[in-house]
Amino acid sequence: MKCRLITQKANKAFFNMAQDELMLDRVSQGDVPVLRIYCWSPPAVSIGYFQRLREEVDEATCQDKGVDIVRRMTGGGAVYHKTEATYSIIAPQKMMPHDILKSYEKINQGVIEALSLLGIESGFRPLNDIVVGDKKISGNAQTRRRGCILQHGTILLAVDPKEMFTILKVDSEKLRDKAIKNVQQYLTSVKDELGYEASYEQMAEKLKEGFSKALDLDFFEEQLTAEEAESARRISEDKFKTRKWNYRR
Amino acid sequence: MNFEASQKKPGEKLLKTQIEVDQGVIKKIVFAGDFFIHPEETLDKLEAHLLNTEKKSVGDRIDDFFSDKDVKLYGVSQKSFKDVVEAALM
């Protein structure tokens, strides 16, 4: 399957989400499928479509640390995006399994293959996780609109539990300590698995190879055009940066 | 009067609700959580469907909503919505 590959460096959270919406719109109108690989700067929290921002994120701490907060179009939980590689794949629904669980499993093979190329053996844990043993290394989320599937997901390159739980809300100080202590039991990262922190560039390259192999994608590389960048900038300003969107629930 | 509840059943994600009731009738209801619903607009529609429903009839109204919908729920169930509302309004 022919697929456009967009490999980026870091973007602001709002611009990342805006590009996903733009590409969903364009692919729904007949453009070829897109795989975009990117990261986040400044660090950001994305919350799931059905979450309440105030309940999930310590807004004061985010403001102090310069961490952006954005609501995703996809469900799932709150994610702190810092030391990671992220992908978004947008494709016509007919190119993926109709069954949602099977489509997660299929698309996640791209990440599983990428991790394997890095020397990490992982597996799919329904609905939307990739795990090493029973520890999560990648979370993924999907939406289906206008005849297309958008799935995006992160691969943790390294994790700092203390920092994560000052950004993401935990019910009490007592639970925060427990959460920090327990996180190593259910979360892992490339650094934890390999003993060194792979760079974003290394992970991006493996994601490209992994998705190509697992989903039989024939890539052509094309960065955002000036028109696309401007359209995404407008979506970022008019939607993803707004209180109306981020505090909608 | 305001009511709220949250629940996390085994195998499901966290589900919360906040409900405003005036003279026994729901005036505002919001659900939240880290679950997945396809299509995503379903939750807004469910909340709108439950407005101006008598407290005692909410469970039936939730069943009525889902009876003719092609909706996929992951990490939450039709029963979970009923249970969390019941827990809030108890």
C-alpha cells in the first residue's frame, strides 16, 4: 500500500493534534494514507476525548513548568509526552480490519516490529497497549471518522515517574508515593529495556521500518506543504488551543 | 442538587458522573473517563438524551438510548452507565 511518510522533529501539542485532524480530513477526501512520526516540544499532556481536564492534570504545575495541555480526538487516558516517539497513521477504513480490536492489533504490529528491530520483544495487549512482559511500553488510541481510521500512539523512550505524577493528578499525596513506587511494576521504557536511552531519531527510523514491514507500506517521503502547514496552524489556533475544546467536558 | 459518583469495575476503565437534579428531574449530566466509545459523539448524545428525565427513570432511558444504536464501547458498558448514575443518585 502506498503511504506518505512525514518524519518531523518536535512540535507543540496543539499543532500535533491539528495535523492529525488535517490529515484525517485530507485522506477522507481521497489523499493517500499517511504515517507521521513526531515528538513534542515543549513537553505536553494530552487527555482522552472523554476525560475532564481539571481532574486529570495539575494545571498549576503545568503552567510553572511550561507544559502544554491538549485534548485529543481519541479516547483513552491522560498521557505525559516528554521523552518518547509518537506516530499517527491515517488510512481509509477499508484498508484496515473492520473490527476495532483487530485493527488495533494490526496497526500495533508496526510498533511491535519497530521495537523488535531495536532489540526489544513486545506484544499486543488488548485493547490498545503494547507490553514487554506485562509492562506497558506503548499506548495507542484510535478514532474512526469520515470513512477513515486515525490511530496514534507513543513509545516511551524513558520515563521519570516522580515528574509524571507531579504533572498528572493523583488523588492524594499518599497515593502519589504509591503511584511512583508502583509505576515500575506496570510501565517500562526503551531505556529500561536496553539499558540506554535510544534517541528519538533512532526510534523514528525503526518506526518507519517497522510500519513498512508489518503493514506492507510503500513509503514516499513528503513533508507538509506550505498550504498544509498553514491549514494545520489555523486548526491549532481555532480548535486545539481553545478553552472551548480543551475544557469541553 | 448535585450528585456525583465514580466507579472502576474489574476489566473496565474509570467512569465518573456528575448530575444536577431539580425537583426530581435531571437538568445536567456529564460522564467522563478514560474509556473508548465509537463513534465518539455517542456520549454527548447520551447526555442530551438523559436531560429532563426523572431520576427514577434514568436506567430505562439509558437502555432506550442504546437500544437502536450501532455503538462500540471499550472499557465501559451500557450497564456501567446505569450503575454509576444509580450510585450517584442513591
